[in-house]
Amino acid sequence: MASRTAPGSAGGIAPHAARSLAGTVISMLEGAELLSRVTADDTPLRDAAVHLAQLVDAAPRT
């Protein structure tokens, strides 16, 4: 998968929003992974990916 931004950059997302967004992304992925393991179904991970992409795209830019 190709990177959209340079390593170490926030992709133009405002720094305060990038920190908060990173925590949200990690939390959502951890929850989706747990649900996927418990249910033996990858749907929670696929759903999380769709919603996280929308969330990142909507993040305030600098």
C-alpha cells in the first residue's frame, strides 16, 4: 500500500486534530479486531475501515 504522505507528517491534518484522530483510529481498530476474533467474522474490521476512511477524510486540514 502506497503512503499518501511523507513519513512523520500528519498529511496536512491540523496537529491537535491529528493527535486526537490517532487515538480514535487505534481505539476503533482495537475494538473491531476484538469483535472480529470473538465472532470469527471480518465484518467489524471492514466496517471500521470504511468509517475510519471517512473520518480521516473529514479531519480539519491546515
